[in-house]
Amino acid sequence: MSFIKTKVVLALGVATALVTGVAVSSAYAVESNGSSVAMYQLDGETGEYVAPGAVVAWDYSAVGSPSKTDIDATFTGPDDAVAIRTFISPRGQESNISAWSAWADGGFSPNSKLVLLPNISPSGMFGGQFQSVRDNGGQFSIGFAYVNNNGLTIASQGPVFHYITVAPGGSYTFEDPTTAAPTTPPVGSADINLSATTVAAADGTLSLVVPANASATIGNATLVNNLSTSTGVLGDITVKDSRVITHKGWELSSTVSDFAAGSSVIAASQLTVRPRVVSTTAAAGSVAAAAEGAAATTAKPFASATDAAQVGDTVLNADLKFVAPATSAAGTYTSKMTLTLTSK
């Protein structure tokens, strides 16, 4: 029998030697799965830590430990416990002995409340419906509980366990626990009455801000498909909405006059406008630019905002493309875009 297996026998309480080692108590922390203490799986033959996620055979020699590295580390039971019982249970039923799927009796190290390397191999639990667990598989907890009253009730400290997932046939994987930080009990408390004074909110304004003497140049004319094609950008404009009470939303539209160079005129529709939102502090998704389209001398949508509780500043711009008809004379043509902002 290997050294580790000898320690397993000691953990089941059938030897006479006093077992020493580092004792771990449930006062340290409670695990995220509800276990009173972290329990890690060690190889019963070598004492090596087994990483979670490994596929383990049903009859694999597995022992539990509060330490990944110290095979002498022990669990410490409460004073009212008289023995331990290893178990397999449905998850969430670890403290309900009548709901356990399989179990086996065990004991403490002599003259102590210490548990050293308890046998947590499923094949070592012969009570209950262990065969159904092995054959059908499922999600369970495996570990041990401190018991009294001839093993019929759980002692004052909760069970120690980790989760296992059993495949039909008996092979299984397991999950290491996650330790929650220990809490420090409060030493006192007091109430302080609070009061806050407010004034009525004031609705702000809706405004359009365009730089003084704003202008946009549509230049860099090149021949595209033998037609003069020029591009440019409109420049940033800002819609400011500080109406925190009404926040009705807004609409921005544009009109463009026909382009003229002396007596030569080119229709506004030769200009393509692609509005875009540069930035906004309004509620996400509440501001949208209009679709790209031909300019017109009548109002066309440029951008809009919905009725959003979070208002703010929206910076807009537009990409411009001007294609001159084949019959138009070369030259510099001028026009004017008029932006109109209205509240919804």
C-alpha cells in the first residue's frame, strides 16, 4: 500500500497513530459553491494535485485536501461532530442527508477532530443509489460531512465538497472551489439622518451653432467618366439641446440653391450630400444622420434626434460631391446651403 493510501485509511479512522499536519477550519471562508472549506482533489497513489477539468475514472483513487501542495494538511471538524460521512449528492442538497445519492461512513484521526485525506472516489461510496449515479451520470457534489446522532444529522459545520459532472458509465470531471474573501463582522452601527435641498429644474434651449462666415469648398476637380467631379466636406456644425425637462427631440433639414457662375447655372441636384454624426453626448441611438442623397432647393432631411431623456450636444458634418453636367462651362460655381433646425 502506498504512503498516500495509508493516509486514506487513517482518515477513515481505523488506525491508532495520531496524524499531524496543518489543520484548516471552516472559519477561514465559505466557498462560492456553498462548501464550508475549499476541497481540492489529490491523486490517492501519488499525492499530486489533480487539475480541474481532467476526466477521471469512476474507480480512480481520489482523496480530498484543503491544500493543493501539502499532503499533511487536515480538515478540522466542529466539537459536536462524532464522525464523518463521505457522500455524492444532487447539487444544492449537500446538507440534506436523505437526498444523498450515495455515501460511506468515516471517522476522525484518533483523539482529534481532524480529517486527513478523506476518500472521495465515487467507487468508495457503497450506500444509496451509487449504481444509478454511475450508469446514468449527471451533475452532483462529492465530499464529506461532519455528522452526529449516529450519522443521521449534520453537525454545526457545513459539508465540504466540490462539484462533479458524471458521464454515463461513471467517468467524471470536477470543479475546484472559488474562495470568497472572509468577512469581518461589524463592531457597531449607527444611523445618520440625511436631508437634501433642491431647486426646480430649468428647461434649457435648442440651438444650432455654425461658425461665423462658414464656407465649404468643393474642389480638386477631376474627370470621372469624362465628367468634372469635385469633392469636399461641409465642416462641423453643432446642435445644442439642453431641454432636460421636455427633451422633445429635433429635426435638421437643408436646402441648397442652384449653382451659378455668371449666367451659367447648374442645378442643386448635381450635389450629393452624405450627412454624418461626428459625435454626440445625447442618449445612445437617439441621434441619426439622414441617408445620402441629391441636394434640392426644397427642404431635405439632414439629421434628427428622438425624444430622449438624455439630451446634449451633437456635432454633425457632411461629405459633398459635385458632378457638373457635360454641357456646363468650366469655372467656379457658387451656391448656398441653408440649414433649418426645428423641435419635434
